[in-house]
Amino acid sequence: MDEKKFLAEQFEANRPRLRAVAYRMLGSTAEVDDAVQEAWLRLGRTDTAAVDNLGGWLTTVVARICLDMLRSRKSRREEPIGPHVPEPVTENPSERETEMADSVGAALLVVLETLAPAERLAFVLHDMFAVPFQEIAPIVGRTPAAARQLASRARRRVQGAQRLGSLPVIRGAAAVAESFKGRAQAARPALVDGGIGVAVIFGGALRVVLRVTISGDRIAAIDATADAAAIETLDVEVLDRT
């Protein structure tokens, strides 16, 4: 079989795993596509003759790419005020995207966003994909023992946040409003590209934008972004509270 065809088939066979790793690392389907595409490009530039486990090699490559993307994302924030908001799947998600999002859960993604990039990588690869610390260590530039500590710290934070999942379900508009009363002092009603939305402002700067989709008399979807570059592309008009 032609080598290029063989590598393409092997890459496609590993694509679901690579996307799963990238989604848990990045929490953004758009960035997942970018990371997986970059892994494919790197595969094409690499002599794989000495690679014994191509699947493991690809996992390592996509993990390195995601780590670089996370570090770049954090370095772009001049005044960090909180975690990056994980992006929901697209308005008309594919079955693959839906399954990927459902398998992780938004709550876990939010917790993962609070971790340092190296902690997140160590936790995701070891606890979710059973990658040994000996293989994780060179990715984060640490010893295996130090990589173990990274995963341990991340694990404690994730476990500490799990109690949130046991809170009772709140039903009804009045109950939900009462629960969140006082928690959204920085949120302002806004028009987002002409539609209903919310702008979250800290320190005089626009930090998070939520776009609300209404269907009939109900909220059908809420899309949130905290990415500065994405926010700059939106037409946001903050409204007076009155």
C-alpha cells in the first residue's frame, strides 16, 4: 500500500480519539478542528519509520498542540478575570459534535478551564486516556513524578467541584431568578448583532458576551464567548438597565 494512503487511513482511524483529547483540552469545537488539522500536517512532515505506535504518537502530538494553544490563549489575556467559557456545539451540531459534548459535560469543561495548561494536560491524558506519566512528562517538560503531581492537583480540584453536581434542580423562572440574584452584577442587557443578549463587563472592559436565541415564548439557546478576538467581531450595544 502507498505510504501516504496508509498514513491517511491510520490518521482517520485515530481521528475520533484525537478529537476527544483536543475537546477535553480546549473546550472549543473550532479549536479542536484546528488542532487535529495541525496534527495531520505534522504527520505529513515526519518520518514515521521509527514510530512504533502511531496512535500514541498522534495523541502526543495533538496534546502538544493543544498545550501550546492553551498557553497562547492565556497569554493573550492581559487581565485574567476568570476561566475561558467553553463553547457550546454549533447551532446545528453534527452527531459527532453532539456525542463529543455530551460525553464530557459542560460542568466538567468549566472546571477544566480553571486548571493551569500543564495540569489540564496531565489530568486529561492520564485520568481520561490512561496515558502513562512517563509519556506525559516530556510533553510538559517535567519529570514523571512532577507530571504525577500536576495530575494530582488537577484531580483534587475536579473532585472538589463535583459536589456541584449533587445540588437540587431549580425549576421555574422565579426560582432560577432568586438563585442567581446578586451573582450577575457585572451583567448588562445588550443587543448582540441586533438580537437579544447579555454583556459581562469587568473593569470597564467587555469580557463575556452571551447571545440568546428565542423560539416562541421560550429561550431555545444561549451561546457564550469570552474570547477577545471573537468578541471583536460582534456588534454589541450595551443597554441601560432602566
